[in-house]
Amino acid sequence: RKIYALWKEAGVVGAVDNATKDALRAFVERQTGKAAPEFCSPGDAAKVTEALKAMVRRAEGRCDG
């Protein structure tokens, strides 16, 4: 659930252009080789969440100016 929440937040702050579930699945596959967040091991999930957090921080930093 955390991955989905972070993905939604990334869409809101403009870190991703396409915040659909299909786009999330593609992102997860690029990061982990797994087809969807549901198939991630805890280590894979941590890798994805940290990447998403970094994307959100960068996007928020652009907004703060």
C-alpha cells in the first residue's frame, strides 16, 4: 500500500507525468524486475519506496524554488 500511496503523491507533486497503475507497474519492473508491487520482496519494496521518496523530494524542491 505504501508504494501505491507514494506513487499517487509523486503524481500530485509532478514527479511523474503518468500516475496510472500501469505506469507504476512499469516503474516497479524497471526497478526490480518484478511485474507489479504485489510481487516484490520486502527488499524490493524498500528499493521502490526509497526511489519514490527521492523523486517526490526532488519534485517538491523544484516547487520550493
